[in-house]
Amino acid sequence: MDSDRPLDPPVLRRRLRLTNPRGLHARPSSAIARLAAAFQADLWVVTCRGERVDGKRVLQLLTLTAGCGEELELEARGADARALLDAMESLFRADFQDRD
């Protein structure tokens, strides 16, 4: 093992529940992808069914068809992964600032 090689940062995980009555539709998916793009860390979103998609890609998020009350696991890896997950938690708590 090469001791001069930097270690990969760990994957951080956080479970968040969708409380938006319409679930993960276009606007919340777009809000997640837009917020994730502001960070260097990678983001994956995983459903309870094991579906895993890139959290920076709106179309992939839409394929999850996650409904209200469903719990999603967010996985982040990178230098600012913790900040990314904190920002995502705030976005989820605000129901994606979606009032429709």
C-alpha cells in the first residue's frame, strides 16, 4: 500500500423523510440537483427499494417515484460532504420550498 497516496474520503449517510404531499416530483428533484451542484461532493439518493441514483441529475431523481412519507438515504462523498448533507436536510425540512 502506498502511504503517500491520499485516502478516499468516507461516504457519509443521512436518512431523510419526504413530507411533501406530492412526493419527489419535478420541482423537488430540480431543487435537490441544483443544491447538490453547488458542492464538490458526490451525492447519491437511495430508496428503501434499493434504487440508487446520482443526486445531481434531475432525470435520474425523477425515476425514483418516491412518495410522501418515504424515507430516502442520501450518501455523500467528498471534502464538503457533511455540508452538503446539512444543506439537503434543511431543504427537505422546508419541503423543498414547494407550496403547490
